[in-house]
Amino acid sequence: MLKNLLVLLLALSLIGCTTMRAVDTAAPRAIQDNVDVGDIVRVALTSGPVYELTVKQVTPTFLVGVDRDGKSWKVTAAQIKDLSVKKTSGLKTTGLVFVLGILAAVGLAVFGAYTLTHSN
């Protein structure tokens, strides 16, 4: 049982807590300073469409990404209305795993105490 609990906690720590962070694209070099190759971004264009892309290339003035269907998109800074980048928070993930570990230890202690007192 303890082994299963450890496997669960390890799996949760690998998942990570992610959040979308807005990027102010009006600032010079904002795209290049806040977006990395491999990041997942949500791009809302001034023309209306919104895309979720996996970034393949980043420059100060544009980014190139691939959508879920495998289609490649080149988006210039001038075309972007809103840009958000999905980032993993190590602190949130560590906190979650720590709290779950404490809850699991308390649960095991209560279960063990109950089992010992009701073993007759």
C-alpha cells in the first residue's frame, strides 16, 4: 500500500501545475523574452481567431508554432491581440505533492490505528 502511495505522489509531482501567463506584446522583444521553443501558447489575433500552438521558432518580431492538427503558423507581433504562455510552476507542484504526502501519512496512521484497535 505504501508503495502505491509513493508511486501516486511521484506521478503527481511529474504532472506539474501549469498556468497561462499573459505577455505584453507591445513591449519591445516581449515575445522573444517570454516565449521559448517548445512552449505552448494561446494566441488571439487582431483579426479574431484564437490558436493554441506549440512554439517552434521565436524572434523579437514573430513566432512560428504548430497547432494540434500539425499546421504551421507564423504570427507577427503586429497580428497579436493577446498572447499567453503556458508555464509550469515548480513551487505549486512541490506544495501540492507535500500536502498530499502529509494527508496520505495521516490517512495511513488513522487506518493503522483503526486496524490495530479492531483486530480482534
